[in-house]
Amino acid sequence: MALTPGVRLVVLGAPTAPIDDDAGAVVTALAAAGVGLESRTVVDEDEIALERSLTPAAPLTIIITGPTDIARRVLARATGTRLALNDRMLAALDTTWELASLRGDVSSLRGEISSIRGQESSLRGEISSLRGEVSSMRGRASSALGEESSLRGQISSIQGHVSSLRGEISSELGAISSLSADRYGADATERARITTSVAKHDAAIDRLEREIRDYDAAAKIAAVEKEIRALDTSGKVAAIDAEIRAFDLDRKVAAIERQIAALDVDGKTAAIDKQIAALDAERRARQLEERRDEEIKRLDAAMAAIR
């Protein structure tokens, strides 16, 4: 239920952390209760100054003060109506504060759970990071082996090209052998044709053998093998393996897992869950909300009675 604006907030004395906190709590509670704030004034710890700040009259004035009797003496000289209203407002504020405190307790406990799980998550992240480093090392070894494999593939390709040319030579020789067999029993014309065909196959063989010589597979293979030796793949892989052993992943992971076990995440969160359950927050919050609403209604009625 919204109340008519017109509440004056007076802070007595120089602001301090506790007084500032109280003032903030009052403003928050007023807003939650639907009460408008007309003004907020800071006055010296002086009776005359305080009396002056209380005029002109307002429907409701809230005074926040430290350990001093000034406010009590000034209010003792004022009418009792506002004091009665102040009591009602304080009751509403107390209930609102109690409700906020309850919810804050629950939120704080849930925050503890999140913090504990966050610590576990952070430690598990460290394990993932360590394993990633080892994976990176193994990747470097695989890369070195891959480079050598690629070069050996070039050798296989060179040898394959030569084998292909030699296969063509074998095919030409086979054709010549077949033609030579046809010479027996052939007449002069047929033998002349066979001789011409054989000469063509011989020329093809000469061309293929020349191509093989020009290709110079041995030199190409030697050049690639030189690259392979320069890579020193075995040395690189052995060095990386030594690096992985020195990194000692298993020992590092085991140390972090001991930290995780020491956290006792399940045990701690279960204990905090019990604390949350023991607060009985949902039931208590409903009761406090109902009580606050009733107190606000009484306060609203009291303010309406003096307008």
C-alpha cells in the first residue's frame, strides 16, 4: 500500500559510517513501504538547530542520531503524536530490516557455496591447462614426424615415377616379343611391317630410358634424404619426450587432485545447505512480509488520521 509523500529525514551530528548505514537502511525501508521522502537534512548536535530543522511541521519526521540525549530532550518538548507515529514506523522498519537480513543470510550462504565450487572449478581448470601443455608438446613431436613422413612420401613419389616409366618399357618389350614371334611363317610384306613396328617400339624404349636418365631419381632421392637428415626427427622427438617426462604431468595432477579432495566440496556444500534449510527462510519470509504489510497498513491509517 503506497503512502502519501511527506516524510522528513533528519540526521543529527556529523555523518559517520554507522549513521550513514542507518540512514541508508531507513531510506531503503521507506521506499519498500511506499513512503516518499520529502527531504533529508544534516544538522549540528545542537538543540536549537534540531528544533529549527523540525519546522515547518511535516506529517512524519524521522531523526537519526548517535549516542546523545539532544534528540530525546527536543522530542520531549514536542507533541507526542509524531512519537506515536514514529513507533509505528520503527515497527515497520524493524520488520523490513529483519526480512532483508534473513534474505541476506540466505544469499551469503549461497555465495559461500558458489565460492567453494568456484575454487574446485579453478583447480580443475589448472589440471586441464597442464594436460593442454603436454598435448602441445606431443603435437610438436607429431609435427616433426609428419615433416619426415612428408619427405619420405616425396621419395616414394620419385620411385613411383621411375617404376611407371620402367613399366612402360616392359610393355614396349612385351610388344616387341610378340611381334618377333609373328615373324615365323610371315611373308616378306608382313615381315617388313613387323620390322617397322619393332623399330617404333625400340625408339619408344630409347625415349623412356633417356627420360629415366634425365629424371635422375638417385639425385632427387639423395637431396630429399639430406633434408630428412637435417630435420633430425629422432633427436627432436627424443628431446620432446624428455621434456614431457621432466614436466611430470601425473605428479602435478595428483597434487591438484589432493587440493580438490582437501576442499571437501560435497561435504562443505551439504553443511551449508543444512544451514540454509535450518533458516526456514521461505516460511519466515512469508510471515515477515505479512507482518510488514500489516504494520504499513496501521502506519498508513495513523498518518491518514492526522491529515
